[in-house]
Amino acid sequence: MDTLRFVIYDKAGNFQAQIEGAAEASAELVANAVNTAEFTIPDDHRAVDAITTPGARCAVHFRGVERFRGMIKETPGEGPDGWITAQVRCDIRKFWEWYGWQVPGNAIGSQTSAYRAYTGPAETVAKNAMAENFTRLGVPWSVTGSAGRGATSRVQLRMHPLADKLFPILDANDLIVVLAYDGPNVVVGMRGRETVPGVLTLASGVPEGYEFNRIAPTATRVIVGGRGEGAAREFVQVIDSARESDWGDIVESFMDARNTEEGSDITIDGAMALAEGAEKAALSTELNETERFMFGTTYDVGDLVNVRMGPVEVTQPVSVSITESASNGVEVTPYIGDLDVSADTDIRMQRMIAKLAKNLRDKGRG
């Protein structure tokens, strides 16, 4: 059904209330990110006590499917005879709130290793790191078995938020984190991104106006510095010859891998840095829903969409914004692309601050 439905639970996962047809409601759905939703009800609504109880949780449903679940983090309101708004943040947030320890099985005073290094397929690396730290925390979270998807990757954790290190390798390998619930128990799985058939153009009637940018590679070869000091330090070089041929250019980059374990294959670190330095074609556009392009029917959040507009042809993941109001009913707006292409100054500044904060967290753990 084309309406947002909110199911309220207490902190133990017990059903408390259900809200459908709120005066105002919205949801933002983005793969591998903190999805959000909010709804507004009168301050004398029967569900007020349920949504304002500490630890209250909410499942967000749309078109017959639970889209995400999370804690009600804020409940601003006004009165008397006013309104109260419940603001929901999905449980993916926990990957920014839970850290990866150097030795997850040891007490805080016995962190006897400099880093906890995980190497292997991206899915296996992420799930192993998650599982070890779920056990450390004693939370009722678990992971499904790994199918070994994704390129060989390496992650090193030293009191980093799990998302800082794990989500970039999942995004790079088109893997999406999926949470399933059984009462208070949460099972973390992953799915690969599907690709929506065909190519969307302006003539198809699906895309609206657009903005784009093309960015040349920032690295065509990477020098990796491994263990050792001075003349004894280990160095390797990883080169993308095809990239250099395509662009007629050589761009060197340096990757510090001195903290890898002795005997590690540091070409893995070079390949990961090389992937980050690839050329980019960014396109930002809102899309229209049609019978051919319908959320929950022909695509899901995070699936890949082929779009050709202007001089740019790209394949990018799709996200969804849903709004509901008495005046306009339910409006579903899919969008694709790197929103930095069209973001205003405030949004650009917020993203720059978030990136700087991540870098500072990384440096502060050295």
C-alpha cells in the first residue's frame, strides 16, 4: 500500500503501537548509510507514551515491506493542543557507534597488538570484523556465513568505528548490508547490488534535469611502503597500464602500509588505493516513477541504474526519498548519483567536515 506505516516497539522488541496515515511523514532510504524517517502526530495521540519511552524503537514499512528499523532518537514537539514528531534513525548507525578493537577477545587493558588485520574477500573481511566485535560487546547481533564475494581486501582496525573501515570496501564491491530481526536478535547479511535493465535517458521520461561532472584519475600507479625503516624499508609498485594508456598520463600516488603484518602481500593495499584513484563520472538527477521504474517492484534501494545524459554515461546506485502529507499524498522520489555534484554550500561543508572527522579519527588511533 502506498502509505508509510510505523510500527512501534519497546527496547526489548515488544509491540506497542502502529501508526498509519500520519499528518506528516517522510523517509530517506540510502544503501549502506543511516536511513532516517519521521512522522508527526497530535500530542494527545494514543501512541505518544510509546514513542517517548526511553529506548523506543520503530519499524518503517512501505509498500508492504519493512524498509528499516531503528531507535526513536528525538521527539520534538509543541503544545498544548499541539504536535509531537518522532525522528527515527536506523540500526545501521551502530556500525559508527561500535568500534573495532585490536584484540576483540581481550580486556581493554590487554590490547597486545597494534592492529587487528583482516585480509580476504571483502564480504569475509567485513563479516569477520563484525562478528568478533559483536561477541566482544555481548549484543544479540550475529552475521550470516560469507559467500566470499568481493575482491581481496585488507582492513586494519585500531579502535576505529567499524563503518569507517568496512563500508568503503563493501561499497567498492557492490555489497549492501541487510539487517533481519527476530525479537531483540539482529542478523547481519549482505546482498549484491542488482542492475536495473536498460539505459535511462531524458527521452525515457524517467530522469528529470541533471548536473554532471567528469574527473580524471588521481592515481594510475601506486607506490606502497611496507615494513622496515630507511634503506631496509620494503617498497612495491602497482600500475594500471590500461588506465595510463586510456588517459595518456602517469599519476603516482603513495600508500603507507608500514603497519601491515610481517610477510603480508602489500600489493593488496596498492590495488585498493588504485581503485580509489580511478576516474569518476558523477551525475546527479531526480527520477520519476513509471511502471518500468517502480520502487519495490523493478528496483530496490542501492541497486544500480544505467543512465545516459549529456556527455556522461554512468552506472550508479539509486536512493529513495518518500514524503507523505494530507495536501500532496504520498510522493516517491528516486535519485541517483553523487549528490556533491549539485549540493549547496552548507551540504558540501557538512560533508567536508564529516570527511575531516573520519581522517582525524584515523590519525588519532595511530
